[in-house]
Amino acid sequence: MRGTRGSTVGALVAVAALAVAALSAGGSSATGSGGRAARPPDCHSKAPPILHDGFPEPPTRYSRGGVLDTRLRASLGKVLIDGRRVTTMNYEGSFPGPTLVICAGDKLTVHLQNDLTEPTNLHTHGFHVSPEANHDNVFVRIDPGQSFTYEYDIPRDMPAGAYWYHPHVHMFVEPQVFAGLAGAIVQEGGLDDLPALRHVPQRWIVIQNPEVRHGKVVPVADASEPTAKIRPGQLQRWRIFNADAGRMVVLGMPHHARFQLLAEDGHTLARPLSVRRLMIAPGSRREVLVRGGRPGSYPIKAVPFAQFPGGDKAVNGGPIPNQTLLTLRSAGAPSHMSFPAHIRLGRLVDLRRKHVERKRTVVFSEMTEASGATKFQLNGMSFDPNRADVTMKLGSVEQWTLINETREWHTFHMHTNDFQVVSVDGRRVPYVDEQDNVALPPGSRTVILMQPTDFTGRSVFHCHVTLHEDHGMMATVQVVREPTAAQMQRSVVRDGGLAISSAAYGSPSPPPGVRALLFFCRALGIAPALAGVSGLPQARPPRAGDRARPAALGHGRGWSALLISRGWAPGPCTTTRSRLCTLALSLNVAFPLEPSCVRRTVLQREPMRSCRSALAPGRGASTCTSVRSPCAPCCLERCT
Ligand SMILES: [Cu+2]
């Protein structure tokens, strides 16, 4: 299922590095007049210079004396985009909204005035602040004509870097972000203080993806792309915000030039990472160094990328490929700025060294309803704000396996607490990162570690393709000091196998028998971990007689595969034949699929959606007959 706005609206899709220019007519904020604000003292005075060379940029609002008290008025009105006046939703008459610039330890107060005709609210994406009361609370709903004052006490140890703000009322996120309700937040300090970067000028780039909506045209597809000036040999540090409603942006430099990646989602990497392609998921931010080449003009393009099957071609509803995000014009006196490639940028706590207290699995799936509409789900469930999906213990380390069972990209975004990516499809990430949003390739498994600290309270995690989020791909999470037995029980997702693994805190090991089997397999160097099957045809469900081979997932835990087979199809899997089938999987040998294996394979390859809905309380066996035929027998067995 395609899920980007490009798929639903059509051809006029464009990535535009944009920003704007239209300034609001003042504003009631104490420090919040529009335009390019003078840099006050505090952390701001020490930050590297920002380039103002005609490249479009939103107005900035700086904190002073530890305080930024400002207004954001959300309304529908005319803004200036690439020199044209268009009508769309906006904050303070600016598209994107004003950039808020703060320091560690600041008090940020935002008076949000809703002058739209629909509810809205505010999420400070990436902030490590309380998710409750009038802080980063996404359950607040501000009706039309109402206002609400948000207060954020920025922790002294919140990493300096790139954050952003946008609405978060369920089912309104995608249309509002798409329409332009988004703005950047920069916390200065951190990398700014690094001697090697102190004189490297900065450029802040906010990416959005405007197009046709409600008859109002946001004409960027045929607009001239902005130009960024650079001198030959000069280094520039770019903070790039993907504030788009749902598009994965993959940027490519011309002539094999590379980006030096410095930070992800507000977190500094330990060392710079040289990359040719820079992928920025919707909601994510990246900080990079770029160097001016020989004199000339160099387009920086959003290279073709299949976010959904066929989505790399405009004819399939994808964005226009190879669209120029901006043109880098290298001219002027040469510069010889150097940057040590092996410099230590920062230091992060490696959660891989800590004891994992709990494991969970989150399955991203899609379900097409009879009406043709697509439901986007996590662990077979659509979002319900009144349900407690996950309860985490404050200070505990958890390992989550994120399984994308669909044929398109999703992302995993966590509020309040960031996470470290450990592996993707079994390939270990060779460095320590910290992110609040990670892209999940189709059919992939991503293992992350996280440790909720400092704040108890209730928030959410979700896909940041906001169309998917609005259509259900979101769940609640609460962090408590001491989970009660009832909370622990509620947070255990029992859906028959695939989304198991919510072991109790303090008992992370598989059963002794399974441990012995794993030890045996690992000693022989085979089957390091099993939970998938490769070699199966993609175009149709597997059938008896197909030859399959287990896919090593490499996350070091094979027992979930065994539990899957036990959890599902309890009838067949108690037979000797199905035990042999399981053993064949364990031993990593190709085998002809037996019927019981087929069922199991289908259950692994297909989202839990069909079987889950069939198994929901109150559903009869008749529901099972409506699911795909290879799956139905299994469901029937479980239902009856
Ligand atoms: Cu998604």
C-alpha cells in the first residue's frame, strides 16, 4: 500500500527546500518578532556564523537570558513560497514556521493560538522533556478559537542539535504538517563549541513537500530551486530538517562528492561518517559538512527512491525523480578549510554494554479493508488513545525488534526518549548512534535499545509517514517508576507468537532447553538466529512443495522462531512431522515445505492482521474464512 501523499494526490510532487520569507506581521511574543533576529548572548553568541546569502530561510526567534516566550498562531492564510503567494495553513504567516533557537537549560514557553477551523496542538519532536500536563503532551487538543500555553523546561543535559515542532492531534497530523504547520528548533551549543567547527558557517535547511491541495496550488514543481552559495574549498555545516509529512528524502551530491555526517536527530556521532547518499526519513534531522568544489553550479538532487513498490517513478504516483533540492554554486576566492576526518565529535553511552531487562517486538503491518481503505497497524492493532499498549519501567533497558512486514518503507519514532539502533536485518551497526526516528525498509527487522530516563508519563510511538500514523500506525507507551503487576500484564502483547517476547523484567533468557539448542547450533556455526524464511516466491503465497531456507536474522535469539511455531497452529506443530520441520529450519537446510510449515511461513510473511482480527474476542470462525486461504486453516484451528 502506498502511503505517501504523492500516491494520493498525484503528479505535482516536489521536494522543495524551502522556506520562506514571508514574515508575520509582528506577533505578540516577547522575543518573537519575525525576521532575522540578532543573536543574543548565552550559548548563541558562541555559535558558528549562519549564512544569509539569499537562500530562503524562515524567521528566527532566539532565547534571551534563558527564556524564549513566544507565540505560534496557526491559521489559514496567504504565505510566500518561492516568490508566489499561496493560501495554506501556517504558523505566524510563515511557511515553514519560525525557527526557535534555544540553549540547554532554557525555559521555552509557546502560546499556541488555534485560528484554524479544526483542532490542533503542538509536539516538540525530539525533546527530552515531560510528556505530561502542558509540556510535550500529544493528548492535548486545542479546539478552533482556543489557545493553550505550552511550557518546556529544557534539561541542562539535553543534547544540542536539531529538533522541530508540528501538530499531533490524531487524524489531523498529516493534513496539517503537509499544509505547512511545521518549524525548526535549534538548540545551540554542543558541536557549535568544537574548535574545528567554530568558524565553519552554517546553513539551516527545512525540507517540505508542498503540492496541490483543495484547489490551492503550491507551485514548486516548476519553480526555480534555491541556490546556496559556497566558495571553492570552503566547508559549510548544514542542519537539514525533513519536515515533510511523509516523504523519505535521499540526497545525492554530484560528481561523487560526499557528505560528512556529523549528527543524527540532535545527537552527535562519535566520529564523522562519510556518506555519498544522505537518507533523511520524514521527521528526521541530519547535520553534515559539505565542501565547495571547483567553480560551477552543482545540483543537489533527491535521487529516485522507491518508498513503496514502483514509487521511484512518477507514473506510479511517486515523486518526480531527480528533482533538484537546491543548486550549490561554487564561486569566489578559493578557501582551504580543513576538517580532521578522525576527530572525536562526541561520546554516547553504549546501551549494548548494559543488561537488557525486557524485550518486545513491534510489527508494522497493513490491512486492506473491504471498502478498499488501508489500515496501518502496530502488532495488528490500530491506534486507540485510551488503550495502554506498552508500560516501561523508568531507568530499565529494553530491546525492541521492529519488524516491517509490508512492501513499503515506514519509520519508528519514539517520543520523549531516544534509542540506539543495534542492527538492521542482522547487520550490526558499527557505531553508536542515538535517534528518535529510524527508517524501516520493507520486509526488514531493526533491533533497537532504549532506556527511558528522567520522565514518567504517557506518550506515543508511531510511524512518521504521517498518513500511516493518522490511519492507525501508532501506539501508547507509559513510563512508570514501578510497574504494577496489572501494568506489566497489560503491556505484554500476546498475539500468538510473532509479537511475543515481552519477558518479565529481570528474566531475559529463553528456556534452558532452547538455550541448549541454540548453543549447539551456534557451536556448529549454523543458524545463528531464525525467525524468517528465504527463498520463497515473492509473487504468491508459499505452497506445499516449495523449497525454502531459513533466513538468519542475526539478532542472536532463535527461540522466538520456535515459539512462533508453537504459538500458531497448535495442532500441526505437535506432530512429529512439524517438529522435524522446525528442526530443519533450525539447521538451516533447504527443505520441501510441509503443510504445517506452509502455515507457519505464511504467518511469518503475512502481517498478523488477518489472523489477529479472526482471533479477536467475539469473532466467530466465519471471520476466518474471509482471510487469505493459506492462512485460514490456521486461524480456524485457533478459533475453534
Ligand atoms: Cu509508515
